[in-house]
Amino acid sequence: MELAANRGEDFRALSLESAFSDVLYLLALFQVDPGPHAERLSKEFSNNTKLAGVQLPVLILHGDRDQLLQPLHARENHEAIPHENKAIVWMEGAGHNDMLLQARMYFAAIRGFVKTLPEDG
């Protein structure tokens, strides 16, 4: 995410799979108390904050049954992207770590997204 936000000119696109939006949720999941650093950590390490600076085309893949990082994270990340060259694909029946069980859908989503990218030139 850091590279996409700060060195986007070096890449053609960004793909996120089962990505968290705010790092504070992730810390809470692992029972880490950020204490007085919560605001700074959220600002500096959250994907949704960094996505606000991403100008690349973005594909978000997220399982619609993800119980670890619920679909809300994908929606928040999608909303944070400041342009319209973005797509969100819900992997039907997939959880957090099993998207490849839906291989046809997974690779079709990636192929479809790549076809929308401008030609090298």
C-alpha cells in the first residue's frame, strides 16, 4: 500500500485481497492495545488512509463470508479511493483465506480487471 500511494508511477495497478481498512481493527483482533498512539497508528498504517493517495487503478477482492476481516473493510477501502478507476469483486462463498477455492471466479475477476487497464505505451 505504501508503494502504491508513494510510488504509483512505478506500477500499472493495485490489487487488494482480503485487506483490512483501519489498522486499529487489526490490532484489536490480535488484542494489541495501541494506547495513546491509536490516532497516529490509524493515520499512518491504515489501508483506507493510504488509498486516499492512490491514483492507480485498484481491484479489491474480498470473500463475502470473510469472518476475520468482514466485508465492511472492503467497502471502506473502496470508498477511500478518490477516483472511479476501481472495482470491488465479492468472492461468493469465500472466507478470508480460501478465495482460491473459487479459482474460476478469482482468476476471471483478475483477467477482467487487467483487460480494463490502459495499454503500455
